[in-house]
Amino acid sequence: MSRRRWAWPLLLALLLTAPLSAPATADSAPARSRAAEAAPSVPLTSLSATTTQVASGLKRPTAVASPDDGTDRLFITEKSGTVRVYAPDTGLAGTPVIDITSAVDESGNERGLLGIAFPPDFADSQTLYLAYTALPDAAVTLARYRLDDSGLEVLLSQEHTENTNHNGGQLTFGPDGDLYWSIGDGGGSADPLRSAQHLDTLLGKIMRIDVSRSCDPLPYCVPDDNPFVGTAGAHEEIWLYGLRNPWRFSFDDADGSMWIGDVGQGRWEEVDHLAPGQGGLNLGWSCYEGLEKFEGGDCVSGETYTDPVFTYSPYTGGCALIGGHVYRGQEYADLADGTYIATDYCSSTVWALRPDGDGGYEQAEIGQTPTQVTAIGTTSDGEFYMVNDLPGGLHRMSFAQEEPTCRVDRTVTEWGTGTTVDLTVTNTGSEPVDGWTLEFPLPLGQTVVSDWSTDLTQSGDMIEAVNASQNATIAPGASITLGYLAEHTGDAAPPPRFQLNGDACAVGS
């Protein structure tokens, strides 16, 4: 979804050095695996996620991926420049299968070996692809690596000297067989290089190249239908722009759509969901952070930006979105099929998103990951694993059905620039609730001005409503009511999700 956002005229001059083209659409190949099946009947609030540690001893792991070669192996990158292999039957190998430490600059918290991807022909070619910050100049680098002779061939690099953060580093083969690669905006705070909106740099972009062949003098080819082919001053490798630090993105194996987790500046973390083949889109940074105009950002009058489908604020306890995958495995298909799973480096919240069929998205918090997860990966058959930074473990994710013990029904009355919201909270569990706290987010631009039957506080977009003396106890099957009056700046929608004493509630009317 996109809309035209009218930006500050005084900043028009900042974009004149980087001509912008209209979005282009690439022909999309058939999905790599089975076609999408009917969505599972389990609501997101009935889905729970847990993790089980299966290996330890990793040293600052950064990415996890699996080749489709029949071995069931997981390859795990470590920040220093090594790659370790985990096999379910033998565990984590002690000796790295790849060691490029002599080529990797791991200075700073976010530099190092960042990404790994396997082409469709890996079983025969024994060739894979790595993304890393390179010595001696910390350039963000894409290279081809051959397992049989440890050969490392640099394909493409981008200077990244000013700051050590925002290197991106995700590598993924798309459903079209091309390789996609992300780079952050160059680091620092508030895009000081003004790179994300400019097409004369690879910073703040996702690239798309064909590594199955070469087009002299390049060791790869730029697909003819890339959106900026022939655009003066633009890098033709660019597929998407307007990104801050797209640390992790993925493709849905069933429909070929793209999911991007873009790490925010400090007010909003965001998830973008793009239909197959949508190249050339501007995802907004630094004119926008999430759905909100970014103060001092790089904007141009009349430019069209693509909105995220989900945002959350640091008031949830989060600090850095770790983008994940859509579940397309078999073990939990009846529960989680078609559900996008992500987490946060600080809060460890498991976020679940699923298209609702009406142009929106169900959303829920369905569990907790281990601390400081840096990447979520899948096996070749679609099951989920994740790695965490410190202390360096590998964990397998499982799903289960766990019915919520609360339900919240909403009655909304909109008037002018205000909205009145009455909430009915029902205890659907078997035990009484004795004292409660209801937490929920407000849509952007809503501010509570009064409340009733609760002690309510607002921090940013997050609301914490605590019981009043007369409604502190909710017996099984019983309900209590509370409400608030809010001002809004255009969006009068009700809260999309709720947690009662930390547990997700079903959402009624």
C-alpha cells in the first residue's frame, strides 16, 4: 500500500542530485515451493511460540541459513568471519567450515560477517555468497565463495567509512533466482549522509543482481527489468530505496512476496510487506520513520512513499526489529502456516503478523525468544531456528495452540477530531483475575484526554490501564468495562491488540 505524502518544500533541493524514477514491476517467477494453502483456522491470539536451545558455543552469530542439498545442515555466520555448521544428528561442528577472518573488519558492534545465501544449484556448484565489512576500509562487500577451494571473489562493494553501524547485510535468493542484498544508510543518527533517498549510492537500499552469469566488465549481470536501468546517475543494481537499516528481509515461499524488517531511529520499528516483483518503491526513510514524519528528514514534494504494514515503538521495550520469515513448514502448518514471525533484539517479543483478507493484518505478541536474537533462519523444509548474540546459542522454535484467557470487545464513537472508546474485558479463563493491567497501543496521532473505571497512563503510543477499586476482580466468565476519550489527527481506529497481565487477549468487535 502506498500514498502520496506532501513533504517540506525547503528540502526539495536535497534530492535534485539524485533523479528518481517511477516504480517498476519485474516479472515474477513461480514460487519456489508449494502454493499457498488455506490459512489456518487458529487466530493469532491462540498461537504461542517457544524456543528450545539446541547448541551453544557460538561467537557472536549474525545469520543462519540452510542449503537445499538434502543434508539438513544449518550454516551459521559469526561476526569475526567464520561459518559454523550445525546438523541435527551430530550437533554444532567445532571447526568452522569457512574462515575469512583475514578479509573481515569486525571493529565496532555492527561490522563483521553479516550474511550468507545459497543459490539453487548449491548442491552441484558448492558455491555460496557472503556479505561482510571488508578490510582495510570497512566497505560493505558482497562476495562469492567456493567451498571446494576456499576461493573468495568480491562481486560488489560500497564504501562505508564514516560510521560503524547500519551495514545491513542480508543476502537472499528471490523466487526469480536473483540475489537480493541489503545495505543500511551509512550509519550515524538521522541519515547524516542523506543516502537513503539518493540513487547515486547503494547505502539505504536493497539490491537485486543476477549472479548466475557475468556481463563484462561486471562479474554479475543487472537484470534488464531492474527499476533504475537507464536512469541517469543511479546505480542500476538498486531494487528498493528509502531504507534505514534493513538488517533482515525474506521472501514468502508460497506467494513470492517480500517481508522487510527495517530497524528504526528511536521512535518506530517497522515491517514492510511487498507484493512480488515490486521494484523501485521508496520506503520512506528519512522523510518518514514508520508512519510518522521524521523531523529534519530528507523529503521531496510530491514523492510517493510505501507505508509499512506494522510498526511498534520503543515503549514496548523494544530497540531493534529482527525481521524473520513467513512460516511454510509442515510440522506446525495447521497452526502457523502463512504467519510472519519476527522478534526484537531488546524486548525478545515474538511478533506474529498475518494478512486478514481485507487489506489489513492481524497482529499479536505470541511469546518470548532468548535474549539478543540477531537472526531467524529456516531449514530447507521451512522449520524455524534462531541465533542469539550473547551468549551465542542456536535455538529451535516451536508453535502450539494456547487459547487466550481474556477477550476485549471495543465500542468506538467518532466525533470530529475526537473518539470515545469503551472496552469490555472478559475473563475467558478458569481462574479469577485479582488485580489487572491492560496494555495496548493507540494508532498514530491519538492522545488520551480522559478515562473512566481505570487508572490510565500513556507513554508515546502505548497505554497502560490499571484496575480501579470497584473492578479489580474479574471472575471466570465475567466482564468489566473501562474506557477513554482521545483526540486524533485523522485516524480514529480502535486499538488493534491487547495484553491482560502480560497475556495476549482475543479481540472481539
